[in-house]
Amino acid sequence: RGLGDVYKRQFRIGEDMRITNQMMINSSMANIQVNKKQVNTLDTQLSTQKKINKPSEDPIIAIRALRLRASLNEVTQYLKKNIPDAQQWLSTTQGALTQGESVINKLYEYCNQGSADSYASEQRNTIAESLKALKKTFYDEGNVDYAGRYVFTGYKTDTTLTYQSDALAAEADYTITQKFGRDDISSKTVYTNAYSNADILNLNVSYDADGNAVMPNVESVYRLRLGYSDVKNTGYSLSYNNTDISFAADGTATVTTYQLDANGNKQLDADGNPITTTTTVNPDANGQYSITDSTGTALTFTNTTDKNYIPGDNEIAFNATTGEVLMGENVYKQVYTSDSFSFTYQKDNFIKDDLNPTMYYDCVDNKTGIVYDKVREDVEYNINYAQKIKINTEANEAFDINLGRDIDDLVTSVQNVLDLESQISQVESMMKQSQYSDTDSQKKLNSMLSGLNKQKTLAEDEMTKAFESGIGQMQGYKQTISLANADVGNRLTRLELTQGRLTEQFTNVTESKSANEDIDLEDVVVSYTSAQLVYNASLQAASKVVQQTLLDFLG
């Protein structure tokens, strides 16, 4: 069989195949449907500007879209919300620190001027109030807030640094624990043989063995200054030289000593607990406690209200009014060597503008029993993938509580001079009164006047020294707040760098998302026009299929 026979056979098969009208109609309808679906797809893309509208249309595009959208949401959260919020918080902090530094500069100017003793008597009447006002202004900067959240109070963003009213302050009642080291030890000047107002009114003059009036003088006393003055003089305790001493409201003292080894370390029992001995000590007739510490050293403890009290060498004296723990020479040496001393006290008489102690010390709320441990409270924001930044600065990092106490000392030194000037005026007035015209009274008043003038000279000298010390103190506080301000500035710079990187990343992810999801409008318009032409052509072709029917041949 030749090749021609094969062609003839194929032709006969095709020739024999029967094409019905229905087949032609079905074929035309199928073609129309395909073309119509294509037009609909392109029309939907033009309307939505998206390549797909259902994951089933293209799973690859759908999966990639989910990933890119998740990345874009995260970048948007960091770039549009977290970073701007962090920047505003840090900017608010920076502004407050800058203002606080400005206040310290003013205090420094006062100290500089006061160290030269350039204040006249009439100016001293206002400087004390000016110092108090600057102290209030300084700590007021610690009350700034951003969006209703106080920026210097750690996690307690709903709490101000200082009490805003006497009513709020009256609700506060805390047991406060302060831990001291050798750097916390300072000295204060006390007056000996000073005349009180009662001495002046009663003409009380002390004479030595030679019959000369005893003149006032000054001495220096070591002290540990508490964060507050006017604290309770009961219910306090201390830890000193491996010895714990607590004082109850009934006046008794409980002394807990520890058994020490040859190296001075606490010995432990079989259960791993320190071996202790507890004794109860009652005060003597003078209100003093005789105590033996863990090393066997005799120690005297005194509760005093005398602002000029001088402790003995082995004595600790607590003045609740001034908020000071006074130390004798040997006690000072022990604290300096051990670099350790702890004192716990209570305060329930807070007033407006007092600092909240929970921002600085370990505290226990005596009303609720809540324990506040002073630990770092870093408020952090997520600003990028696996990247955080601390946005807060705590009060104890910038608004040192000791600055207020140093200002109190400056005010006290000024007030001492003012009080002595008032006493001198009183004595001079009494010397002119007839009831003190007798020789004995005049002699006593003259002795008092001489003593008061000397005491005034000493007080003026101490005031000058206090302001001289204030210069260095204010420089230290300025350095502290400047470092805190610089740290905030560094964090702002870091935020700006991160913001720049995220802006670039935001652009890249947005472009990738658009390339994955969005149509190329020009290409789709061309394709849509072409599809419309094809669809219309298929309609026209279908209209010509089987135009004649059987009815056309009947009749």
C-alpha cells in the first residue's frame, strides 16, 4: 500500500465524520465562555488593581503577599507608632532635665555668691526663701508627664515624684530602709555653749573656774543624713558591725548579735542559718542604751533632739527631728572601714512637695503592707526586629534626693545667722530696759552679747563654708543630671538612626508588596482591549453558525 492510499483512507474517515448543528453551537458557546471569562478576569483586575482576588487564583502570589504584608505591618508599627512615641517620651524627658540643670546653675550662682559672704543682712531675709523655691522648682521638673504618664517614676507612671497636695501626702505612711557606705558619711558643725532664747530671758550665763563667761565655740561631728527630716523617733532599727538593733515603741531595744569566726564572718548552724544571740536592753535614766555588738565592743545608743549634740567615741545618736544619725570617732572608723551601715525608720507626716520615698528607697507601706523594693525599672519599647530601647530615666538617676537635703543645710546655715542677729537685737534691747539696769544684769547681758557676737561670727563663717561646700555639691549634681541628659540624647540619636533604616526598609517592603500584588495598569489595559475584541469576534462568529433551520425548507 502506498502513501496515496493512506491519505485516501484519512480523507474518507474525516469525510465520514458527522458534524451536527448542536456540536457547532456547543463549540461556539464554549469559545464565547472562555473569552468572556478572560474579559471578566481582566475587568476585575482593572477594578481592584490587584493581580488576584482569591488565593486559589495564584497560591504563590498569595503566600508571598501574606509574608510581605506581615513584614509591612511590623515595620509600620515600629516606624509610625513605637518610634514616634519613644521620641516624644525622650524629648519630654530631655526638656525636664535641661530645666533641672538650669535650676542647678542658679543654685550654683547662689553658692558662689554666698561663699564670698556678699549677702547683706537684709538680703539674708530673702535668700532662704529663694533657696526653698529653687528646691521646689527642681523637683517639680520630676513631675513632668507625657500623654498622662509620668516619665521619671519607673513603672509607676500614674504616680508623681512629689506629693501634689497635703491631703495626698497625709495618706502616706512608710517604713523606709536606707543603706549607707563610706561615701555617704559627712560632717556637720555644732555649737558648744551656745545661748538659747530661754538662756537670754533667764539671764543664764556659764562661767569657768576663773569666773570668766564661757564663750560659744564650734565642733565637727560625723553624721549619716537620712533622706527626710522630722521622722518618727520610735519603731526604728539599724544594722552596724554585724549587729542588728531595733527599738520598740515601749522604749526597749532588741539586740541581735552574730557568732563570728576568726575572719569576722558569720558562723552558720547545721541548717545553714546564722548563729545568733538576742537580748533585750532597756534605757538608763538618761535614755541611753548600753549595747555590746557582735565583736564584743561596747556601744552606746542615744535618741536626741538636740541639734548641737556631740556623741561619744563609741556612741551612735539618732536625731529624728533633723533626720541624722550621729557617730562618734570609733563608730565612724568602723563604718568607714566596713563601708556598710543600714538604718530603717518610719515617716507618716509627709507634706505637699515632699518626695515619694518609693522612688529612692526600699519601703513598706504601713497601711497596706505592700513592699516596694527599689530596683531598676526600665521602660522599654520595641523599635525594630529584636531591638529594644530604654525610654525612661528614673528620678534617682537625675533628681538626687540629697540635693534637697543640701539645700536644707544651706537654709539652716542662713537661718542660724538670722536667729543670732535676732538674739543680739533682743539682748541690746534688754540692756536698755530698766528692769535689767542693775549691775549684775548688765554684766550678764554684756557677757551674753559678747558670746552672741562671737557665735554670730562663727555662724557667718559656717554659712560661708556651707556655701563653699555647696559649690562642689552643685557641680556634682550638675554632672549627674548632665550625664542623664546626655544619655537621653544618645538614645534619641539611636532612635533617629533606627528610624532612617526603617524608613528605607518600609520603602523596600512596600515596593515588593506592590510588585507582588498590584497589576501593571498599561499591560492590563492592552490585554483587556484585546480580550474585548476577541470576545466580540466570537459573538459575531457564533451569530453566523446554523443561520438556517428546517423550518426554512418547509412550506
